[in-house]
Amino acid sequence: MHGSSRMPLRTWNGPSMRGKPHGLGAGCGLLPSLGATLTAMASSDTTLEGKRPLRILAVVEWYPPAYKAGGPIRSVHNLMQLLRAQTDHHLEVVCGDRDLGSPSPLEGIEPDVPLMRDGIQVTYRSSVNHAWWLEKLRGTPDNPAPDVVYLNSLFSIPFALHPLRAARALGIRVVLAPRGMLGAGALAIKPVKKKVFLTAARILGLFRGVRWHASTEVERVEILTHLPGSDVHTAMNVPLFDANVTPISAGQGLTWVMVGRIQQKKNLHFALEALQNVDLKGKHLRVELVGPAEDEVYLQHLLSLSKPGLDVIHVGAVPPHELGEVWGRSHALLMPTTHENFGHAVVEAWAHGRPVLLSDQTPWRGLSEAGLGWDVPLEKALWVERMQEALQWSTETWRAMSEASVAKHRELIEAPELIQENCTLFEAPSPSNLPS
């Protein structure tokens, strides 16, 4: 990881930092607020280190109150809240004005007019193009040009490539989080188009001078594989910080949840098809699909996999503040993914005291040994065997796994490097750390 000297960290995990428990993060990932004592000193010229606060402009296609696009929304929102609490940087967000798949603007926002949301200036744009980004990034006397533009997509033309070109033209530093788009699973979707793009990007030096934000060491390797010699800074995504934990028990009925967008690339059918070969032995299993359905034909296929003793239910997209109820009635997260960059749903399951039943295509490994669930290769016979076993776990086993899950979540949020690595992400690299 590239970086500079360690920065002094403000108190983060004490009682005064605790926020209200929510579902997928408070306000779609809102971290606990310190109130007035944590408000960034926007008028200050220096931080506690004597450095000038940075002006950071985050660019993302969706931002709260949008929530249907899942992880990227929470990743950016949580990071902005952490920076607000821990630094004196001036923070701003530019995003789209509607939720994933929605034909109309988000409720409660006025498109194209800056507003304050959770202590950060946010502009929900009805449209953007290269010319608009050039004008925006040049700045005005009232809103000077940013020092850093933080992009959160690799392939989006309006919210990645246009602002990238504009920032480079104006000499503004760029930090880019690919959000898993360089993973094998993601690149397998429209592979020819993406291969051509990445080849052209390397030849043309499209990403020259960009600092890359990898959320895991796995993603760091993915970036360097496709863009050798890049400046990559690894900083874990900021997870949900606080949650209610409902006691877990296992009787004749179990509920497993699949949280996220309902689309074929999420590989949800794999686990449900494997369940066709599982002997329920008198147990009743309910699998809830929690998320927006982007392919009605695919959704109907999933629902058709219900059988006696197995109910597959589409709950739909659930607002963040209601997701606590979903976790409360569940026993585990079921995620047979072909690729997951981070997996906010995994960490949020642990926050609510729920184990996770995953493929081995996420950063989270060694789960069985730690009593946190499992990470199993995508082989049907293995999944049938593991799900058969899980259906027979006793209440004592489920409760032990729930306790281990809560402890794992606590370990993640109390790690000093969580704050350190995210707060140094936007610092200019020292000459010795610049890629040759």
C-alpha cells in the first residue's frame, strides 16, 4: 500500500460515536455521527497535522436515498461519513438523480441544485456530459476546484470516463475505485467489449497518473494484472457500524436470505438448484430474495424452484431502514456468487449476528474454521452436502455462530487500519511511491 506518515486518529469507536442501528447501514450506510463536535472545520486552513484540508469531490452514479444498486452506494456514503468524522477535508458528492431502474427522480431531492445531506454537499444531476464536467471541475470563487476527484466506476461514460477526461485536462488528481469491475466474474459479462476497452486504455494511457483504490488485496492483484505498474492503495470498504442483534433459534423452520440485485450474474440459481437435491428431512426452509428484480424471466425461474418444504419468496427491494427486520427473521445469508469484490451484505450479516453461506469467490475465506459459516467452491455436490448439514444444525450451533459473527464484525470495525488506510487514500503520493 502506498501512503505517507501515520495520521493522528480521532476517537471513533467510543459511546459518543454510536449511531442508531439500521439495516444496510444507517441511511444506506451512514456511520455514527459525532454531531457538532465532528463537523469538519471547513473554514480552517490547516488540519491537526498542519496540512491544508483537501477538497474532495466524489462521483458516483447512485447515492442515498438511492439504495437499489447496493454495495457501491454504501461504500461511497460510508467513506464520506468516515472522512467527515476523521478529517477536515471539504467533501462534495455529484451523483445521478434517480435510483437504479427508476424513470423518475428520487423523492425529497431537487435535481441539479446542491443540498446538504448528512453534513456533505450533494448535487443530484439530471444529466451530465464532458462539457458540464469541465465547467464543474474548473470551479468558481464560491466553490473552488477540487484537489481530488474520486471516481467509483470503470466503465460508466457519464460518471467515470467524462469526469476522468475533464480532471486530467485540468491537472486534477484522480482516485478511482473500480468496485470489482476488474474481477474475473465481472469481466466475463460482455467480455469482448471490456477487453477491447482495457487494451485501448493501456495503449492510450487513459489511466496514467490515476491512483487506484482497491478494497481488498484480491482487488489489488486484479488491478495490477490488467494495468501493470499502477499506483494502488488498499483500503477496506467502510462497513455498517452498528446494528441490532436478534437472538437466533432453529426449530422446524429456517429462513435464509439472498440480499442484492436479482440478476443472473449473481448466480442465485446455483444454490436454489442445488437445494432441489437436498433432503429437507421434515424441515421447512424459506429463501427470501431481497432486492430489485432486473430480469423478470430470471426471477420467475428462481421462484419456480420452490418445492414441498422449500419456499422461494421475492421480497423485493427493501429500504435500508427496514432491512434490520429482514436480518432479524433470518438465520443466514446465502450467497453463491461467482465474484464479489467486498460484499457489504456479508459484513452486515455478521453485524446482525448472522453467519454467511458463501462461495469461495469472495475475499472472505476460512469461515468454517472460524464458525462464521462457509466458503465453498461452486460445485453442486459440495453445496448439496453443506446445505444438508446446515439444515440439521441445532439451536446451540446457530447461536454459537451468531456470537462468532458479532465478534468478527467488532474485529473489523475496531481495526485501526480501517480508519488509517481510508484517510490516507486521498493524500498525494510521495515521489518515492510514484509508479515508474
